[in-house]
Amino acid sequence: MINRVVLVGRLTRDPELRKTQSGTSVCSFTMAVGRRVSTQGQPDADFINCVAWNKTADLFKLVLMTINKDKGYMLQRLSQKVFNS
């Protein structure tokens, strides 16, 4: 089974890079991914919360902040968490 997602959009804020107690890198950021223009002529966007781990986190922080601060492109595996109340 193939589990890949491609997101192309804009960063909504600067990526946050932090380390866990064990020294693992974690990078959190949000991307605004545009949809087709709605019937009223106003564009819509989905806001996707993203988390990268380990070397990928370090790379994302470097690339997203130094090379292209405005636009982001990501090809990664998608996972979803479900919370029961």
C-alpha cells in the first residue's frame, strides 16, 4: 500500500524546532493549502498542522526558513490521530 501525501502551500508562521528530552528533533509548522475558487469568487484554504521528526525536522527547518520562507512543498507519509472523548 502506498501512503504518500503532497502538500503545496504557504507557511502560516515560522516553523518551531525543538528537542525532546532524549535529543530527538521535532519541527512543527502549519501550511495553508489553497482549494479551487469557491462560487462567490473567494479562494478557500485548508490549514494543515504538520510535524516532522529527527533528521527530517532539522532539514525542514533549514529549508523552510532559509531557502523559501513563503512557500512550502512537502512529500511525506500521512498519519491521522483520532481522539475519543
